[in-house]
Amino acid sequence: MKVSFYVYGRVQAVMFRKTFCYGAIARKLEAGATNDRSNKERVLCSVAGDRDNIELFLDELQSLATLNSWGASVTNIEMLDVFTEVSRHEITTLNVDHKPRTQDIEFFL
């Protein structure tokens, strides 16, 4: 299964993209996320992998009050009809470890 969607909430400047990608890795999914430069409350995300794992991941994105210790949170997910290849995203499950990261963050996702 492959899906792309917008995630709305407190998702920019709070390490959401890295939290998202590490959460996907933990669930054996391929994923990517890109900030929406025109809307600071929205991030474009894509996920590929096992349908059950994706559905569980999406449920957890919306049900957790906070996704990390910086206060990232999701208020809504808008599914899209077109899939954006994971490799086209700024942060992906393949490059997340190569991007600088602040050490004082805990991931809850």
C-alpha cells in the first residue's frame, strides 16, 4: 500500500518530520515528509508498506496527544488521491539519520 496525505497541527519547527520518519522506521514502513512553505500548520507526508502497519501508524498519529517532547501534535489528516514518491520528500526514512538533529528530544510515536 502507498498513500500520501497532509498532516495538520503543530507540525513545523517541532521536529515533526524526523519524529514521523523514526515512527515509520519502527513500524517497518518507508516514509517521507516535506514542510509546506505556504502553510506552517501543514506537512506533506507519504508512506509505503504493509496496509495494517500503515493504518495503525495513521491512527497513532492522530490519537497521541503529543508525538515528541517538543510538542509536535496532529489535529487532522487529509488523504490525497495522488501518491508522492518517498524519495521526493525533504526528510525520508532513508536520509533521516544523515540530517542534523538536536539531542534533547524524545520521540513518543
